[in-house]
Amino acid sequence: MSGVYIIAEIGINHNGDMEIAKKLIDGAVEAGCDAVKFQKRTIETVYTKEDLDRPRESPWGTTNRQQKQGLEFNKEQYDEINRYCEEKGIEWFASAWDVESQLFLRQYDLKYNKVASAMLTHRELLEAIAEEGKYTFISTGMSTLIQITKAIKIFKDKNCPFELMYCNSTYPMPVEEANLNAMLTLKKTFDGVKVGYSGHETGLIVSCAAAAMGASSIERHITLDRAMYGSDQSASIEDSETLIDGIRKMELMLGTGAKVVYDSEVPIAKKLRKKDDTT
């Protein structure tokens, strides 16, 4: 990966609709994102029966179970995602929320894995991911340095390459809680490990600032319309092209760090400097 690696998090913003998923993939491709990411759950494993049976109004029914089932893609739909992303020339991967889902994802030739912040303390799942040896993005929202240390050990013990993603898991995240300097804390604490940023704020400025601070990757939820049904929509962006443009310009603005006199400055110096005793 060269430059900031930009991940368009589709997650569950497709609302169980393949046409919406394809439109989101198309938008990510057109904007210049490097990858799109989904979420995979085995509903009966991730949630308790009591939680699934509780009342919840949604486009799919009146229980939490119906809502969760409505948002979950099946194998046929993931086969189509795999085919469509290959056709469009963009990488895709997913964050599994249980071991069964991680095993499900192994049938696809995915380049990356992802540990969601909510799963950082799920040792069995982390071991299943790490044993694959694929480059893994590990989100650190809601996690202490001790918890992150334990997760990292699992990946190091299995020689699985990874990078951390600094994250605040509030949806949407208040800007005053961004605390981007924690990215530097993670780099220092874990001996210079790569640190990206997974953002859940509204707007683009925090993500661009994270890029300016050296984030190796940026992940943002994307949507067709922030007013659509869904818990993640309000923390998503509709215009990923503007984000990409901002990040790429930020990379250009940072430059190499060397102090040089640019060719464009030479005629200005000749015009404005009447005396130069340093030559």
C-alpha cells in the first residue's frame, strides 16, 4: 500500500438491498477508494434469543430478529458482491462478528481482514482471523491499551501482519472527542506500528486531519443518503469523492519534509532580496 489506504465502509448501510450495495460500490470506485468493506454476522450467535425477540419496528417487521435478518446478506448475495467488485476492480473485505462468519468469508479470495472495535476482546475470533495470516486492520474503539496489547499479542504470536486503526465508537462521534493525538500514543506505545483512522464523525475535517497526522489508512462509512433507515447512516458520508480529494491534497501538502528552495521561488527572491551575504 502506498499513500493513505482509503476504505469505504458500506457495513450494513445497504439495508439488505443488493442494488443499494452496488450503487455504494460504484460510488466508492468513482471516488477513487481503495476498498469497500462489509459486515458479516451469524445472527443467532451474535445476539441472544431475548435480544432477538424484543420488539423493534423496522422495514422488515416488528422484532429485533426481523431487523437483523433483514440487514444480513446470504451466500448468494456475497457471491454477487465478490463478482461485482472483481468486475469493478476494487478490493472488498468484511469484519466478521463471530467465528462462523469468519469461516464463511474464507471461501472468498480476500486480501484483507478486519477486526471491528466491538470484537477486539473476542479471543477465539481474533485467533481465527490471525491464523489466516492476511493483513488485518484492527479497530481500537472502546478499548484500553491493555486490551489492545492482548489483541496485538495474538497477531504477533501467529506472525500475522496488521495495523491498528484509532477509533471512537460513538455514532456520530462528537468532534471534541476525536482526540487524534491518541494516534501518536498508539504508535509510541506499540513501537511504531502503523496506525490508521476509522471515523464515525459527521463531516470530513477530522478524517483529513488524521491523514495530515500520518494515518496509514482512513475508513469511513458511506451512504446514498444520511436520512435513510439505519443506525450507521448519520455517521456516514454521502460524498466520498470530496473526502478522497481532501486526503490526496493533504498528502501533497505534507511534502517530503526537506527544506528546499522551489524553482517558483527563485524569481521572487531575485526581485525582493536586494542583498544576500550567505552566498
